[in-house]
Amino acid sequence: MTIIFGILAILLPVLVGSMVWKHFDRNYGRDDEVYINSLEHFLKKLGATLLSGVALLWIGMS
């Protein structure tokens, strides 16, 4: 049972991170192609993905 929970604690942040990455443009893209391709947007997207993944990993480890 512990192994199953460990695998779940590792895979859940990966799945949530990929969902955040895919749906970030729809929620925060402003429907502007130039803004979506900017470095500022990429860094915000990367930060949100890493923050959600690390937070879930931390919760899963505790």
C-alpha cells in the first residue's frame, strides 16, 4: 500500500503540472499571439507549473 501511495505522490504532481501547462494559455493568454510568445508569458507559465507541481509533491510527501 505504501508503494502505491508513493507512486501516486510522484505521478500526481506531474499530471497536474502538465494540465496547468496546457490550460495556462486559455486562462491567461489574453487571446494575443504576441503576448503568448513573449518571454514574460513563458516565465509566468513555467512558474505556475513548477509551483503547482512542487506544492503537490510537498503535500504528497508529508
